[in-house]
Amino acid sequence: MASKTPDRQAGKHTLKDREEVAERLLEASLRHSIDPDRELDWDSPFEDGKWFWPPELISLYGTPLWQNMSEERRHRLARVEGAALASIGIWFEIVVMQLLLRHIYDKPVTSKHVRYALTEIADECRHSMMFARFLTKSGTPVYPVSPVTQNLTRIFKSTSNTACSLVFTLLCEEVIDWMQRVTFPDERVQPLVRGVTRVHVIEEARHVRYAREELRRQMDAAGRLELRVTRAVTGELARVFVRSFVNPEVYPDCGVNRRAALRQIRESEHRREVLRKGARRLTDFLEEVGAFDRRGRRLWREAGLL
Ligand SMILES: [Fe+2]
Ligand SMILES: [Fe+2]
């Protein structure tokens, strides 16, 4: 199903043909697909004194609790917070895979658009297995999302319209992608963490492209009711995302009071800046395609993403 008018001018951006975009992404996938099981060094032990996540990206960084922590406890928190991000990463990807499958359910099976969606699902399968292998090796707990988020998302991933599915996908992919782009070149970080984030950054760039081009087409073709629903859901997604992004169980697991941690994070200007920077390219894009209404913008601001 092509959008109503695939080549017409929409604002500043020309809507690109679905098949043309998919063809380029398929070519890029052929050139740069990575098998993490073969290409990463899983056997070397972790290096003493190296970080599991850059300290500036740790949720508590710069807060009074952080200032009073020994270097050893900061490293422990980084390791556990890295594990929480890997855990949520797997959860995000499982949801995104189902959303992609729903998206292609009624599309022509031999189209490049469908072939690329299947390619992306194969990428996400490798990523989730890579994150799980990393969690096993790092010997940390695994952090599932809360039962409320788990069950609300169960409904969302089975009923959302395509535009809402794509906003969810981009929110999951772009903020983590920004953090990973900061992480993989950082020499203070464990080599395996750098390898995992590098693999992910290379392949996610294509996923972001696919989701953005499709969201543009969906918004262009949407009727008034669909636009209203999409904008309302876009606002709500910020809340869900920020609440589940770092599992609050990481704090007691590192001997930090959970309530105090959450309060200091809410008050942390540094943390707001990190989230805002991580989401900036996405918020600009969502603004451009008209995915925000006034309430949505307010919810994103309250969540610290705008
Ligand atoms: Fe992924
Ligand atoms: Fe992805």
C-alpha cells in the first residue's frame, strides 16, 4: 500500500517512495550486517578500572548521592545501570519486532518494503541475543519493566495504529542510539561494551531511517481522527519511556535509597540535559511531521525530553 501521494512536496521534505527507501536500506544491510557472536570478543575478561557505562550518562551523575559515593560504588552503579539498559533494550526490541510484523501483515510479500522489515527484525533478533549474552557475562541482575508497563504495552503493541507504533519505535531507538554514539568511542569504557554499542549504532541508523520515512508517509496520509489519536499517544509515550528507561531497582541493588535517588534525579539539571540532548533530533523530527499537539509538548517537557 503506497501513501496517497508518495512524491508530493510535504513541507520542506519530499516524501520518498517506499520501495526506493527500502532498496537503499537493503543494499546497506548487505554491506554492513554484523554477527555479534562472531565479531565481538566474548572470551576476554572485563578490564579492571574500566567503566560499564560512561559516568556522565549514569542517572545519578553529579547529584549529592553521586558526590558522596566511593569510586568503587560508582563503578558498581554503572555496571548495574548498564545491565538495566541492556534489559530494557531487549524489551524494546521484542515490542518493536511485533510492531513491525503487524505493519507488514497486509503488505505485498515480495515488496522491498516488506523485505527490509524482515531484515530489520533479523537485526533485532541478533541485538537481543547480544544484549542477553552481555547480561549473562556481566553477572548482574536482569531488570524487567514493571508489571503495569508490561501489561499496558501488551495492549499497545497489539492495537496501536502504524503512526503510534513508529513514534514508539523512534523513541526507543533514538535516545539509546544517542547514548551509544557517546559510549563506543570512549576509551574509559570496557571494550566489550564499546563493541556492543558500536554494532548497535551501525545497524540502528538504518532502522531509524526506515521508521522516519514511514512515519512521514503515515502522517501525510492520516485523516483528522488518526492525527488526533497519534498526537495524544505521542504525548503519553514520553511518560512511559522515562518511567521505564532506568529501572529504579538498580538503586537499592547498589545500596542507594531508591526514593532519595529518584528525587535527586528529578532535580538534576545534568540529567535533564542528557535526556534532552538524547531526544533532540527526535523531537525536532516529530515537530516537523506534526506529531505533537500542545498537550504532547507539555508531557514531553514534564518528562524532561523537551
Ligand atoms: Fe536493536
Ligand atoms: Fe532497531
